[in-house]
Amino acid sequence: MKRKLIEVALPLEVINVASAHEGSIYRGNPSAVHKWWAQRPLAACRAVLFATLVDDPSSDPVLFPTPNAVEDERSRLFAIIDRLVQWENTTNQTVLEEARVEIRRSTGGNPPPVLDPFCGAGSIPLEAQRLGLTAYASDLNPVAALITKALIEIPPKFANHPPTHPDARRGVGGSGTWKGASGLAEDIRRYGSWMRDEAERRIGHLYPKVKLPKGHGGGEATVMAWLWAHTVICPNPGCGARAPLIRSWNISTRKGKERWVEPIVDRAERTVAFKIRVGQSPRADGTVGRLGARCIVCDAPLSFEHVRREGTAGRMGAALMAIVADSQVGRIYLAATDEHRRIAESAQPAWAPETDLPDQALGFRVQAYGMTRHRDLFTARQLVALTTLSDLVADTRRRVVMDAREAGLPDDGISLADGGVSASAYADAIAIYAAFAVDKTAENSCVLAVWYPKEDRPKGVFARQSLAMVWDFPEVNPLGDIGGTFAASCRIVSDAIESLPAGPPAWVSQQDAAGLTSATSSAVCTDPPYYDNIGYADLSDFFYVWLRRSLAGIAPGLFGTVLTPKDAEMIASPFRFGGSRSKARHHFETGLDAAFTRIREVADPEIPVTLFYAFKQSESEDNSVGGLTTASTGWETMLEGLLRAGFSVVGTWPMRTERTTRSISLGTNALASSILLVCRPRFAQAGITTRKDFVSALKRELPVALRTLQRGNIAPVDLAQASIGPGMGIFSGYAKVLEPDGSTMPVRAALALINQVLDEILTEQEGEFDADTRWAITWYEQFGLNEAAYGTAETLSKAKNTSVGGLQEAGVVAASHSRVRLLGRAEYQPDWDPETDRRLPVWEATQRLVQVLLTGGEPPAGELLARLGGLGDTARDLAYRLFQLAERKGWTDEARAYNALVVAWPDLVRRAEQVRRGRPAQASLGLET
């Protein structure tokens, strides 16, 4: 069986940088079409699918007979991945076709379909579609299934379809060409604009303009948001005021536009009013802190217990603090008015989601404050707006049907849900995207949203994967035009749809992964639930209640239940089992085993199965075997489930996909945000082995795998996690590994042994370094950069076949008659030339490379690498060892420095090669402090 590229090597840093960059792109990003939690970056999914289907060159010794030939071919494939993951190439057909050609070449011209049974928001099947592959997707959660349908199933049905809106057909603002999903996107914009205007006609009186004072030019301005603060009655018998709960008085901290709210307290009347002041608030904080709140009228303490009692008793209110308006001179902040408060309080919703929030659930913290139903998450005016917009979805659908018929689109009356592709089905599609825009509006139009002073904008309720209490909140004007409004939401949805590949055809179903019905032999790539990290079903009910109101008649198969299905959800939530962690774990394990067993049955035997899995550093802190750190319970459970289903884990790739700037500037000694597991079915003839033989196999095979990972330039921070892959490949290749007492070795013990052998291998690699460097490593491990006795240094130098005097000559240490210490990087002489240095240890070369990189960046560091010659690669090897030591000692800055060197290595090598080809070097390679 041919090994695939993903089983051997990956250009991780290229993928990670592209994935992180993607996170900063909102316009046109398909992930913005609807909120989902823990989405995988499109770049990572695209790269993983490519590497899963393309053969590794080592699998063809005829074409690539030598190690150099293999490496050259891998470099060529890596270059394709580099181009493939760049955001600007997402729609570049030349780059995409280059990848498709490689996939067809490795699969005999007939690539298998891709199956994702835990599709979530559809990133994996979407990228399969972009690579020209047939995609099948499913998810138990109806919201997830609908999002994925909207991305991969609906657009191909109407690819190259011109818009039906009359204005678009008349060419008003239209492009005249409607490739892919552009016609669909245009109709989303046009009909969304009609919905917004119709909503204003119906409920515009609830969203009045604000009168501007003469200092702001007079006249009226459109309100962008009203800023409110929750209030409770002060428990002080002599006060009884309505005390506002405010986290900060600052409402804008943008440079040059700083504004804050000053509370004006009338102690006689026991009331609080608010004025807008220019500048930063002189008060350090608001009225709520970590330990509780205080009444601003009488300064009495307000315990959180009291606040919760007020909330559960229905006595929590809200005070209007400020009005944010859009004027001719930009965004302005105005004092609240009684008129605006009265209008807001006059709203009377005709409908509200009366469904209950869970009594307890992962990520839910609002029930203790009296928010026990979904309707409690919204103000009365927000409910009126969302209900109106939701009702308009059906009205929009009727308009689309009529317009489509007038445009000449036939109408057989078959709905989208029943497989239709005519006018009725097209209207269903537009209604679904319109409902998504309503959902995006709801995310910003609830009492748990927050105002973000740093950027003068609202931030949606799901900035985190939870429903957490907030004290002050913005009520965004949904009829306005800033982020969070319906108009802005329509733009986001339409832009996302316009960027889609809109083909080949794809199929999405709502079903349990354990009950997959497809018998098609597929390449399986998926992102299964993360044990007890995220309560998808409970969280998605926030959107489900509005989608069900809008789309129950359009997608009846997805909205047949009052709330999303909970019982079969694969999550280890003790709240679902009376607080029992053991029952929760059993539920998760049972579901996982069934899903993995079914996946093995439908997976193409020629293609490895790939799984994304989240992993957090904090989860591993208290899990150890014999003092050796292992992984979290969720990570361990995932591996055990794969083994029980008959899989062998042959690779683990850390995906650091949540960075927002270059890795060199970050604290990159934090663990990866997710891990990619690469699995193959275990051989039927797999035998039994002993602990002793397992350890021997690790010591024999892991060094080779480790060298491959290091040559692939894996970051030191990710090395331990990536080494689990080949280590688990050995462990899971056996039917069982027996302990000395005859018991079966558990995954946890195997992980501990893999980590132990990895440590031994890195230690053994020290033998490849020169004597001065070996001394410096041992000294660094014992004393860091601190001083110690001269005698200790001299004794160690004899053991390492060097001398303290020689170490001084090499520029490694500073020594007096009684004390010795390693030189800090900043102490190295700036006027240094590696070509004339008569005693240049690897230690010094590594420190100088790090220092130049951190102080001057990649160009001078690349030029220094060119002048170091063959010593450079050895310096990188030392950086791996020093990172391991620094991380173990808790020296964060040191660990970051060595990790940065390895992460930047590909760029340094490229720059060094340019220097060697004749580019002039910079005048100075010094280490300025």
C-alpha cells in the first residue's frame, strides 16, 4: 500500500501561517456565512486533503530511487501546498488545477469522494469541493447540517444562474456575467435590501433618529446603538436605588476619540443619570469587579449572590447610559434621553422563543441571573425586530418565486428539500440565506453582546464558546448599517456565498455519525467532537429557535423538533447524566466507538483517515504516569477509541492555526490549537508484544522519525506532540502490548513511554555536538545563565574534554577566579566574523543566530546563516534541545527564542541561498544590544 504524503511529511509552518492569516479575513470568507464553534481553517483543510490523497515520493522507488530524489520531489509537492494555502489563491483556478492534477495522478485518475461525518460548518467538504472532489457530509446537529448545505449543496444547483431580482435583471449595478454563485449572491443582496427597507416601514418608529446638539452640527442622525447597563435594587434599606452594573466607564478608547460615561448621582432622589465626557475615565473600573459590585448611590456592597437573587426574582432592569450615532463628522456619543428610553420600553413583541435554556450545560452561566428561557436573552425591542425580520423571510420567498417565474425560470413546485432546482427551490435557497442574515443579526442583538471600546463597535455574544453574563451591553440598531445590523449581515452572507466554488455536486444529511448509511468507499477527513470542550447542541439552540420560525416549512426535515437533538450528541457532559462523570465518559466512548467502527467500514482502504482534534496545554498538567506527562482525558479517549475500532495511528501533526502575527513575535511555547491524527486500519495479522519489546522498537524507530520531523522544520514547541504519531504507530500496530504482570498496556502508559524515549533521543543527539557545546548544554540545564563555582565548571569541563580557559577563548563563558557563568546573547561582541573565528562552537553559532533574528529580523539572520556554512544545520538541531530544556525549566522567554529560530528557518535558508548566489551582504552582522 502506497504511503501518502501526509504520513511522512508536511510543510507545517506554511500551513499554520496561512491558516492564521485567514483568521483575519472576514469579507468573502465562507466561515463568516453563519456562526459555528471551533471551525477548522480552510487553508488547513485544503492542505490536509491534498496531502492525504497525494503519494509520498518514497512510495515510488522507480521514479525516485535515491534519498535526494525523494527530498527533491517532496520539496516540489511542498511548493504546491505553499501556493495552495495562500488566501489569494482560494479562487485561482491555475493553482487549484495544479493540485487537482497531482491528486488525479496519485489516485489513478479516479479520486475517491470525501466524507465528513462530523461536518460542523462544512470547512472540510467545502475544500474537497474546491479541489474538484465529490463531497458527502453529515452532522447530527440540524444547524450544522444547514450551514454545510448552504456552502456545498445549494450553490452547485444554481451555479452560473443569473439573479432573479428585477433590478439585477435590468442591469442596475449588475455585472452582466454571473459565474459560479455570483448570481445567487446578488439576489441575497437585493432581497436582503428589500427586507431591511420593509422592516423599517413596519417597525422604524421603534428606532428613532437622535437630535444632535449644536456642538455636533445640529439636525438629526441615525442611531447606531444604544448602550445599556443592567440594574438591580440596592439591598441597603436606607437606599433602595436602582444600581447600575457597569464593567467600565470607558465607551471609546480609540486614539483621539476617547469618551467615557460619567455617572451623575442624585443621592436625595436616589437616581443615577449619565453624561458623556471627552478623554479616558479617571476611574479605574466600573461598578462590578471580580468579587462583586457596589451601589454607586450609597457605596454599599452588592454581592453576586444578591445580583443573582434579583435576577431570578425578575427584578433585574436596565438603564440607558449613552447613544452612539453616525453623524457627518463620524461616530459620536450622546447622553441618553428619556424619549429614547420610553420608545425602547414601549416595544411589545407579538412572539418570543419560549423554549427553556438547559438547567445546566457546558459554557452556560446566565441561568443563575434569571435568564432561563431563550426569550430572556433579548430585550423587548430586540424581540420585535428579530420576529419581524424572521417573518419577512417567508415574504421574501414569495417574492422570489414570482420574480423567478417572470425571469423565465420554470417552476415545477418541487421544493429544495425534495431535490428541486426550479423557481420554488431557488426561492427556498434565498430564504435560507436570508434566515442566516437574521441569525447574524441576533448574535449582535441580544443582552449578552458587548460594546468593544477599543474599536467602537459591538462584539457578538459568541466571541467565546459560551453564554456568559455581561453587565452592560449595546442594543444595536438592526436597521442601521454598522457591523451587527441586518444590512451588514446580508453583505457578509452574500460575499461569503460569492466566493464559493459552486461545484462539483455535494450531498449533506442530518444524521448520527454512528449510523452512516453511505456504503461508498470514501476518503474520510473529519473533525469529531472534543470530549467535554463545547456543548454544540445547547449553544446552537440560540440560532435554532429563529431558524425554525423562519424555515420550518422550507426545511421541515431539519426543524421537526422544538430544539436541537441532545440525547445522541457525542459529548461527555456530566450535566446530561446527573453530574456523573463516569456515565458521561461512557456515553462519549460508546458513541465514539460506534462512529469510528462505521468510519472504518466506509473508508477507502488505500487512503488514510484523517481527524482533527483540539488539544489544550492545561488539560495535560495533572495527567501523568510515573512522573511523565501524558495527554488529557479527551485526547487519551480519542486514541483509545481509534484503537478499539481497529485503527492504527501513524501520524500526528500539530496545527497552530490561531495566531494573528508572525510566530517569531509570539509566545510560541504554548501547545498547538489542534492536532491532526493520521490513521490506517490495523493489519488483521497484528500480533502481541511485550513492554520491553515495545520500548526497544521505540528506541529503534523513533530516532529516524524524529530526524524526518526535524528536517521538515517542525517547530520545537510541536515536536513532542508530532512524535506521538510515529510512537503510536508502533504501539497501535500491535493487537496489544503486555505489561510484565500480563495486563494490557493502556494508551496513557504508552504515551508516557513515547515521551520518555523522545527525551532520551534528544539527549543522545548531544553526542553530535563539539565538546564546548556539550559543556554549555549541561551547564545551561543545571544553572541557566546564573553563576556557579569555578571548581564545578572545571570539573564538568574535564568530563566534556574541554577547559574553562578554552571556553573563555571560544566566547562561551565569563569566568573569574571563583565564579563562572554562560554569556548572555546580548554580551557577544558585535564586531565578529564567523569566517575568522578560530574556535566557533555550535553553542555560539546558535546564540548569535537567535540574537540577530530577534534584534534585526530575518534578512541579517539569513546572511549570517550563509556565512556559517554547514554549521547552520547543527545550530538548528541544538535549538531543539535548548527549547526542550528551557520549557522544562519554565524559562518562557528562552524557549520562545529557540522556537522562533526553528520556525523562521525556511526563510533564513532561502535568504542564505540568495547570499551565496552573489547578493551583497549587509555591512554589519553585529549583535547590537
